[in-house]
Amino acid sequence: MIAYARQNPGKLNYGSSGKGTSNHLFGELFASMANIKLTHIPYKGSGPAINDLVAGMTQLNFAPFPLVLSQIRAGTLKALAVTGANRSPALPNVPTIAESGLPGYEGNGWFGLMAPKGTPSHIIKKLNVQINRILNDPEVRKTLSAEGAIPVGGTAQQAAASVTQGIKKWRALAEQIN
């Protein structure tokens, strides 16, 4: 795909759920690291972007697993690679982008629970204990894993550090692409 994109600059379109979203930035990081030109097509949400991918209106999408896993398993879509640093347990035979020729590529989408600034620390700690308990429940882990999600959990401080690190990483790319 990278060889094709190099020979045909701008001819591969990739859809995203909108300008500045994680899947938009994952695509821009990919293009930058591969030294290729992709045409970004921003949509108003992931649903329309995935629909146009299935219909062949776009050729690529850096889509969240839960939105495309059933189409991949059914053969409607083909997973070329995963954006994370490790292969997904949901699709263990699909390599990472780093394994596929772009060492160092990593883009992880994640969900977190946030609380308003000023929430008392004892409330944060109480919520954190319960959330981690739930994320470690075998049935919850099984259900999330079946959808391609990898439950992590951790402390509020670890979550804050992850957010700070993410802002630093993606800010430079966002400024580069305006």
C-alpha cells in the first residue's frame, strides 16, 4: 500500500470521524512517517466514514475496533494493520503498523473517565478503586476483549500522565497539518 501511495500521491483517500479526531491524526502520522500523500476525507462521525469505506468511496480508515470488527470478521473489510504498539488479542494475526514497515509508529485510542476539576481526592480514590475492580472482573475483561478493547485501569495519576503525554505527542502533528 505504501509503495502504491508513493507512486500515486494523493490518490488514496482515508475517511475519519472529523478533522482533528484521533483517527484523523493516526492517518496523518502514518502518512508523515511513510513519506506519502493521502487525501483526508473528514466525516461527521465514524458511522458515515465506515459506511463509505464499506461502499468503496474511500480506500482507508484508521477506525476504532468496535466499529469495524464485525465487518473484518465477516470479510467485508480487510484489516491491514493495527495502530497500537502490540497486536490486538481480537485479531492476533494482524500485524502492527510498526511491524509492517514503520518502526516506531504508535497510535492508541482510549476511553477514560474524567471528573470535574476540584472533585475531592477521596471521591476520586473511591471511584478509582471501583473502576479498577470492574475492569479486572473476568466477564468484563472477556466482553471488552471480544470487542477489541484492552482494559487497562490504573491510578488517577497514571491517567493524568497519559493525557499529558498524549497532548505533547499529538500537538506537534496537529500544528504541522494545521
